[in-house]
Amino acid sequence: MVNEALIARCIREEPKAQYELYRALYGLMMGVCSRYTRNRDDAASLMNQGFLKILRNLDRKRSEVPLEAWVRRILINTVIDAHRKDLDRKRHETMEEAMDQLADPDVNEYLTQMESEAIAALLERVPDMSRKVFNLFAIDGYSHAEIATLLGISDGTSKWHVSHARRVLQQAIAAKAIAIQPTIR
């Protein structure tokens, strides 16, 4: 349980309190970081970088801001910072051609039955940049203008990445929905 006393002890840099805070926030932090990475090791690395920022800035957290929202914002910014560092390497990523939108009622039915782990597995099929933009837009609620500013891209590019991610996800969901349908003989 995270309370003001624990936060005060963390600000005083008490190692036991910092460990207790880490354990209390682990699920939230790992959940945020996992949405933006392809593997658990990268997510853990980003989570630890973000946690260090949390510890260093805990005394600056405004009391009216809920701790979970503040932590989530720091972790998202950590992910964005890491993305910016890798931007030159990622610029060479090729973009797939646009595909037709899929509109299949079986896809929607399958989607409602999916668990979060299955969704995470499907998100791994989306190219890194498109997945980051999609997560920022669809899950974390950023606008295209905010994403453009954060990632140094245009609004239109942000919209394209969201559209591209949706197409990749729709195709993956459609393929799974078809695979689980019983065959009629």
C-alpha cells in the first residue's frame, strides 16, 4: 500500500521504503512498459529507468495529482525518451503498403473473447513505431497533435501509424477468428 508515510521515507532515500514502493508499483509500471516493447527484457529495462526517475522526482510530485497517474506519465515519457534515442536507427524501418480495411462480424465477436495476453501477443505483430503511436493514441489517450510533438513526426504520420496498426491488428484477429471457426461439412 502506497501512502504518504512511504513516499516521505522514499524522499529521505530509505532503501527499504524504495524497495517497498517498487514492489507496490511493479504491476502498473511493467504493464505500461510492456505495451510499448516487443519483449519482457526491454520492458523491464524501461521500467527500471522510469522508476529511477520516479525516485529522483518524488519530492516534486504535486499532492493533487494521483500517484498512479503521475507514475504512468513518467513511464510513458521514459518510453518516448528511449524512442527518441533510437530514432535514427528506426528511420530506416520500411513501411508496408496500405491494405484494405477489414469489416468482419466474426472479427468483432472474437475480439470480445480475447484476453489481455492475447491482445499483447497481437500487438507484437505491429511494427515498433506504429505500435508506439497506436498505444499513445488508443490506450493512453494522447491526441495526434500531442503524439506528433512527442515523437517529432507530423499529425498525418501519427494518423497513418494508428491506421496501419489497426489494419495489422484486424488482419491478425481475422486470421485467428477464421482459425477457430468450426468447419462445416
